[in-house]
Amino acid sequence: MTYQNPRPGYRDDPAGVRAFFAARAATWNERFPEDGPRFAAAIAELGLRPGQFVLDAGCGTGRALPLLRAAVGPTGRVLGVDLTPEMLQEAAAQADFAELAAADVLRLPLAEATVDAVFGSGLVSHLTDPVAGFRELARVTRPGGLLALFYPIGRAALAAKHGRTLTPEDVRTEPNLRAALATAGWELTGYDDQADRFLAVARRMSSRRVSSHPPAL
């Protein structure tokens, strides 16, 4: 099965994403104080090891960065990337735990097969071309590396919070997500959609080749 983007040819609007989060960056962490334990539990399940290189894709204000650093230890590397300068300014408070870079997930400043694991909180909602985003993450991840797509709230609860209805086209449904990931070089290995969290884990398949992009940081 191949995932078909419901809006083929449509690309995410980086300017719109930046404007949305820029207006909320300063108070983002205050709005969601209960999320911390959910982040910690999700990252603990990934089995990260000391010395690994972890990418936080769409790191926002950096809530996951100290947890990722604790998992990979002082010999590891943590890089947080985000489109929004204001979010990265807030994340700078976590600068002791990670490197930070302004970058689009569709075009990462990393060489091929350099990352051991990718953590993306809320990322899928901002990928209007999910396959392209997943393919770029596959490009920078070594074969066998992990991708964790996380939300500190489940799909149904999030939709209800925003007064929306879940639709079959939602890429986060298990069949759609499995197909989109497979098209981009990932194998879905774990899927958990509960009221208080969403966590999907995929493993980078070894047979997928993705074209090169910018030079490494």
C-alpha cells in the first residue's frame, strides 16, 4: 500500500508555521505544564544509548532536549532544529543540553546516515507533504535508526480540543502512517494512540536510498 497525500503537490508554508509559533513561543511551556512526564515516558521507551546522535525535529522550545541528553549522555550528541527563531530563542535556555539550528525538516543541514534516532513532537501536524518529510528524515538517519513521532495527547482528544472531527484521511491513523512511512523508507514498529498520548515508532529500512542534500553541520 502506498500513501497518497490528500493534497498532492501542496507544500507546507514555512512562513505560516513561523508566524503561528512566533506569537506563542514566550508562553508555550506555561500553557502545557502537564506534558513533562509524558515526554519523559515516551523518550524512556525508545531505548536510546550513551554516545548516540539524536535529532529533535521541530524541537520548539526545547522541552525534550534535556531528556534526550540524559538518554545519550555526555558522549552523545543532541541537535534541535526548528523553523521558528522565537521558539529557538526559548530553547536556548536548554543550550547546555543540545546544539540548536534554524532549519526546515524538509531540508536538513545534515549528511546522509549520520543520525541514530529522530524525535518529533507534534511534527506530523505540520507536514503537509508527510512522505517528503519522512523521506528527508530517512536520508539523515542510519539504517536501523529510530523515528519517534510523539504527541502528549491522543488523536481523538486533540481533535475534540480543537472542535474537529477525525477523518479517514488523517495521516496519523495506523494504516495511513504505516504506508507513508514505508514509502519514505521506514518500517512502523510501534503504534500507541491513547487519550493522553500518541507515540508511533519506526525503524529505518536498510534498502532505501535517499538523494543527498546540504552539507553537514
